Amino acid sequence: MSDTLRNANLHTRIYAVVQQIPAGKVATYGQVAAIVGRGCNARVVGYAMSALKVDEAETPWQRVINAKGEISIRGGSGPVVQQVMLEKEGVQFNDKNQVDFNDCGWEGPNWSWLEENQFYPAPILKGKKKSPSPGKQASLF
DNA sequence: GTGATGACGATAT
DNA sequence: TATATCGCCATCA
């Protein structure tokens, strides 16, 4: 499995991380991106989610939301379906249809899992960062 | 083989 | 506080 993941595409690695999110918990795109590391951005995670195929139906894509705690899917019944699925898992939404990360936020996978699967959770290179401010980004775990 | 497009997030101004 | 910009990968036409 680890070799498979290591050689896999970024999307496959993203799916592997998403599959670690337990029911009743939610993670943000940026959080998943930070775990995957290696040139993965929040946007790439979003792309990966949109590219989900039937084959990867086991991936709990509904547990990945944006940094505001809201559901980011645009069209059709997607957002509604996602919220219903999360509520079924016990995720609480407030009046603004937002998730409280203090209550349902995912703290991340186990370090042992990360090592086993050759993941290198590191601060992602963000847009033009002229004045590096570590610690701010490292608030993930 | 090339180009456009799409579930985001953080910084800079 | 709000808007603009940049980073980045896989898929499809």
C-alpha cells in the first residue's frame, strides 16, 4: 500500500488522506493539502474532489469542506446532499450552515499512518510569501 | 498534443 | 474590510 501510494498520482494520495477522516469529523481543503504536501494546494484538493469517479466512491468526499466551514460545491443538489450526509454522521451545522471546527474538526491522521504511507506533512508553499511566518501555518496539528 | 476548466486558501495592497 | 493575485494537478474536448 505504501509503495502504491508513493507512486500514485497526487489525486490518489489525496483520496487516501480523505479516507482517513472518521465519520462525524470534517477537514478543510487546505488541511488535506497540508497533509499530502509535495506541491499539493487547497485548490488541487478541490480538483481532486471534482475528479472523483465512481471507482473512488468509497472516498468520504463529503467530509472535506472549505476553510469557512461551509460546503463549497456549486451546482445542483451537491451541497444539500453533502450536508445531509454529514448531519447523518453527527456533524452539527449552525444557523449559517457552517461547521464548528472546535466540535467536528478533524485533527489529522496518526503520525504512524503518515510514516507508513510515506506522507510528509509540511507547510505548503503558498502564493507570494515574501515574509515567511512559520508557526502560523503550523497550527494544523 | 494542446488548451481550457474546475469543490480553495493565504498573502498583499 | 474587501478585492486581486498567485500556486497547482488531473481530466476532457
